[in-house]
Amino acid sequence: MTQGMTKAAAAERLNASEAFVQRMIDKGRLVPDEAGLLDPQRVDDLAQLLERLRENGVGTVIGLIDEELGPEDNA
């Protein structure tokens, strides 16, 4: 059985904040198990996608949008 990752470990792997990891959980991109741990393969898949986006400059735009909008509202 594969050991899950904490939000902190996922944030480190994604080179992002824990708030970003939480947004990915809220959006269903990452799904914690019953212990609250994340699937390392899903985190790695997301990390690879983010790396490709950053290489193409999309990460800069996403970062600026996150800074401008702040934490996501669920309203």
C-alpha cells in the first residue's frame, strides 16, 4: 500500500502554498483519503502539469491572478 502525503508535503512537491493545495482539494483535483492524506501519484501528476505550465509562462499569469483575487470565496 502506498503511503499518502500530507498537505505540507504536497505543497512542497508542487512548489506551491498549502492554500493552493486546499484549493485543489476543494475543486476535486486532489482527494484526501479517510486519514486526510493525498495520493502521491495524483500529486505528482499535478506537479508535472504545473511544471509544464510554468515552463510556458502560464504559471506567472496564474500566480498574478491568485495574488489579485486572494483566497477563493465559496459564495
